[in-house]
Amino acid sequence: MTIFDSSLLFFILIRICCSIKSPEVFELLQKKAMPNNEKLDEPLQVYFGFYVESLGNFRATEMTFDMDMYLYMSWQDDAMKHNGTEHILINDRDILDKIWLPDLYFANARTAYFHKVTLYNFNMFISPAGTISYGTRVTLNLACNLDLKDYPLDSQTCFIKIISYAHVKNEMNVTWFPDAPIRYNPEIDLPEYHIKKLDKGYCNGVFLYTLTHNSSRVGEFSCLLGMLKLKRAIGFHLVQSYIPTGLIVAISWVSFWIDRRAVPARVSLSFTTLLTLSTQGNGIRYALPAVSYAKAIDFFYGVCMLFIFGVLLEFALVNSYMRRANKYNHMADKIQSAYGGKPIIAADYDSDYEEGPTNYYGNLNKNSAHLMYKALQFSRKALAIDKAARFIFPCIFLIFNLCYWWYYMKQRRDAEDE
Ligand SMILES: *[C@@H]1O[C@H](CO)[C@@H](O)[C@H](O)[C@H]1NC(C)=O
Ligand SMILES: *[C@@H]1O[C@H](CO)[C@@H](O)[C@H](O)[C@H]1NC(C)=O
Ligand SMILES: *[C@@H]1O[C@H](CO)[C@@H](O)[C@H](O)[C@H]1NC(C)=O
């Protein structure tokens, strides 16, 4: 039908509407009217169910996923009673067009389409008693609001909302089929999620609709709710995010074993690990929406950052003690050379055990001996800090990990039990 034809038809319809005396409009409207069964005071009972054929394409940034499903609907139409002994099968699109169908739609679908290859994918059976069963195949792109607070240790629930577009509950009562209304293909295997459950529920509610330009009406509509409960598979994130990040932190601790006088080595190690961690962090955030709250991975990552920062601070402290030790050593050397002594050993260093002055003198001046003693004390303090850090940093990191994993695993279990 061309646009011209349809607008002409629309025009004719308006003409008919407005000269309501004509009985034809009622005839026209009656043709595909809602089944008007004997029990006039009761709503038309429509049963609904579906089978999920495939599922996938979860896009976190757009918060959507795709679902390919077979829909089943069943209702009673007394006008369709027949004398045959068998169900009548209808699979001709032209005949289907002449039959009334429930005007159900998916409220949270962004896009949806029927399948037409090789022919329209549908079937309809009419029982001798006038019960109509209609099945068809649709692919939906459904919106699913993700709560990424616990990402990537999260569980998500995605909804499938089915509502009648025009008929309130008192006209059309839509319910799930009494037994197993929602089923899914057991072969569905998602790379990112484990399917925990596909549950049914109701979201019957009151919605407002417009009646004229200045009035509207509120009506209670039947609303079916399919709940897809998913649990994120953490293997990928463990290998890609958690373990590398933890290892980078562990590598930064190597600094505590490096000679405390080797300033360039220790500083560059800390900065390299810091840079590696921020590169790693960019990878983690990739393909995620820019939500305004912190995710579980952000906490882990942030604490790892703090740990490396702590290593740098620790070195700053060690270095400040070492500088004081050096200062006293130089003073001692100066006094000693003025006093006239020559060093008998130019000391060689082993960072852990050699805390002594830079040079050994045969006969010591009293003042310089005192300064050397001070230098020795500062150097020892620096070593003590390093030695303590070797133990404290891994311990705190371990405790942090225990708390972190305990908390989020608990969250995960709680979400599952809901
Ligand atoms: C069905 O059966 C009824 C009574 O048995 C009969 O009156 C009617 O004509 C039949 N209809 C058809 C389409 O055969
Ligand atoms: C709708 O159907 C359900 C299940 O058959 C029934 O419990 C409920 O009372 C019906 N609601 C109305 C308004 O008829
Ligand atoms: C709506 O508009 C009609 C005329 O256009 C008027 O008669 C009627 O009172 C209005 N109703 C309300 C609720 O304002």
C-alpha cells in the first residue's frame, strides 16, 4: 500500500467516524475486534510464555543485550469454534492478518523484529472449542540497567516487560502459562556471564493514557515480568586485571631489598611500577560506561596505587635518613682530614650489613668519632625502616585482599540468594 493509499484510507476512516450514523464503521471495527465471548463481564484471559533460543551481545556501554525467542500466546475466541475433530493450523500470513491478536509489546525493547525467512516464522492452532494458540519468533534488543558497583564481581538482573498496549486489565487479563512459561535453551553459553535463573513475575501497574486533548485516564494494565538473573564470570577479570595488578604491587616491593644508597634504581623502579599500573588501569576501564560511582575493581586498583605510592614514600623517608647519615660522615671526614689522619680502609658496601662510616681511620679524633656514630645511627634507622617495610607491606596487602575478597564474595552470594 502506498502512502497515498493509506492516507486516503485514513481520510475515509475519519469520514466514517464522524458520520457515526453509518453502521459500516462498526462493521469495519468489528472485523478484527477483540473476541467478545459469552462471559461478558469477565476480561479476556490471555496466556503468555516464551522459550529463549539464544542470548548474547551484552553491551555494557549501551546497557542492552539481544534475545532471540519463541513467543507463545493462547486465548479463547468463541467465534472461532468449529466442527472439525482436529486443530486447524494457520500458517498463511494473509489469514493471520484477518484474525485478532493480543496487542502485547515489550516495554523495555529498544528494537524488535519478526523473522521472515524463508516465510514468516509463526504458527497458529485453533481448537474445535475456539481456543487459539499463536506462536512466533522475535529477536529483541532489550535495555537492561546495569548496576556496576560490584563490577566485575557483580550479579545482574535483566528484565523483560510485556504489557498490553491498549487494553486495561478489566478487558484483557494477561498471565503466564500455568506451567513452565519461561524456558531457555540449555546450550546457551555466555562468555561473560553464567545464567543463574530465568524467572517469571508480574509488574501489574497503573498507567496514564490520553483520552482527549485535555483529559486522560489512568488504567490498570496487566504486565508480565521475565527476570533474567546473571552472574558475571570472574575468570577473565582475575587473569586480566586482578593478578597482573597484584603482581605489579609485589614487584614494587623489590625496592626494599635494593641498596638504600642506590637512589636512581629505587626511584625508577617505583615510578615504572606506578606507570605500569596506570596503563593497566586504562585497560580495565575500557568498554565500560563512565558511571559516576566507584566500582569494585576501582577500589582494588586504587588501593594498589596507594601501595606503590607508599613504597615511594617509604623510600623518601629512607633517603632522608641516609642523607643525614652522609652529612655526618662528610663532617667526620673533614674533621679527620684536618686532624691529619689518612683512611686506612676505603670501605666497600654491602647494603644490609654495612652501616658504618665511609672510611676507616687508624687513629680517630673524638669529635669525628661522635659524628661517625651519629651517621651510623641514621644509617641503621634507614635500614630498620627497609626491613620493617619488607614485612609490613606484604602483610597489609594480604589483609586488604582478605577483606576485599571476603566482602565482595559475600555480596555475590547475597545477590544470588535474593
Ligand atoms: C456444525 O455443527 C452444527 C450442529 O451440529 C451445525 O448446525 C453447523 O451447521 C455445523 N457447521 C459447519 C460449518 O459444519
Ligand atoms: C487474571 O487471571 C488470574 C489468573 O487466572 C486471576 O487470578 C485474576 O483474578 C484475573 N484477574 C482479573 C482482573 O480477572
Ligand atoms: C476540555 O475541553 C472541552 C472543550 O474543548 C471542554 O468542554 C471541557 O470542559 C474541557 N475539560 C476540562 C477538564 O478542562
